Amino acid sequence: MYRVTQPLLVAALALTLLAGGIAAWAGWSWYGAAHDDGAGYAAARDDALEAGEQAVQNLNTLDHRKLEPGLDLWETSTTGDLHNQLVEGRREFTKQVQSAKTVSTAKVLSGAVTELDERAGRARVMVALRVTVRASGQQATDKDSRMLGELTRTDGHWKLSALGQAPVGSTATAD
């Protein structure tokens, strides 16, 4: 009987050591993943992209019938010089949109973060979108465009601080 219990004891000890080793490895792996800077950077990049896409969409969507809430959304989506330009030009822009009676809706087709400085709270995004514009009494037209946006983190949120058209086509010249 002594011989029968000894192999069982050795097997139990080996299984215990194996289980302890697996638990230690799993704990170490979890700790490494939880404290990995790459995961934090990826999350910051995703937050910037989501905010950038939404802000670009917001600034390309406006309905003359709901003008005040639309322009308020433009202002809450922006910061810095871009925000100041929108606030200062709001009255004149309101007159133009009411006169033209336009409705524009934007849909994001794709987007990418091209630059991210998390410490400085700055990011750049490129967003491809389709804007549908409908003027009173006219047929709707679609226009695809690529926009470059600069984002600034303010109060923990990303907001557009600059927005412009991305260059399209080749910059090479034929000889």
C-alpha cells in the first residue's frame, strides 16, 4: 500500500506545482496587459478618432429649419480659433442659410488619426465623408470629400480646433 500512495502523492504534487505555475504566468500576463502603454495609447487614439469623425460630421450637417440647434452643435464641437470664427460669423451665416433654404447631411465613410500627441492634448484626423445638399426646390446632390481636422483636448474631451479640405489627386507634374 505504501507504493500505491507514493505515485499518487507525486502526481498530486506535480499537478499542484503545474497549477501554481499557470496561475503565476496568468497573473503576470494580466498585470503586463493592464499596465501596457500601448493599450492606453490605442484607447486615446480611438477616442480622438471617434470625436474627430463626429465633429467633422456635425460641421457638415445643417438644416435651415433647425438652424439654431445645428449652429449650437457646431459651437459645442469646436474650440480655439475655429470656435471663435463660428461664433463671430454666426449672424451672417444664419442669414445666408435661411435665404438659400438648404439642408445638408453628412455621413462619415472612413477616418484615421494621422497624428496623436496625448500629453499635449493634440491630434490630427483625416475623415472621408459624403455630404448630401438639398436646396429649396432643387434635387439633392452628393459630394464626397476628404477633410483634415485638428483636435484639441479641452476639459477631457476632444474638439475640432481647425478644419480644412484635404488635397485630392496627384501632386506630381508631367514633363
